[in-house]
Amino acid sequence: MFFTEDGDRATIHFAKRQRRTRRGITSDDIGFERIAEGRAVLSLIRQVQARMKAAPLPPHTEPDDRGPRL
């Protein structure tokens, strides 16, 4: 994870995406750029990460083919 502050704005990158171009492979940062209250957002991301590590989601199951339940 990448975090930087510039005055009252912050940038948080939490992933990278690689994509093929005509000239080769390039990578793009995925995250938030120049957002207000960046430290609060970073804290929330870390809380979610800690909870997911403590209690991971169950294994993926196939969706019900009857459609959404109301």
C-alpha cells in the first residue's frame, strides 16, 4: 500500500493493474488520489483488512440461478 499526503489532501494506492499496450506492458495504480481526510480513509481500509484476516469470507459458491430474492 502506498500513502502520501500533500497538505490537506492524500493519495492512497492499494493495488496495481498491468495491461498490455502496443509498446509492451504498463502498470496503473489503483486507489484514491488527492482525497480529503486521507488518514481516516487509510484507517478504515486497514480496519477492513484486519477484520478480513481475522474472519475471512467463506469459499465462493455458485449463485442461485433463480435470480435475486426480494
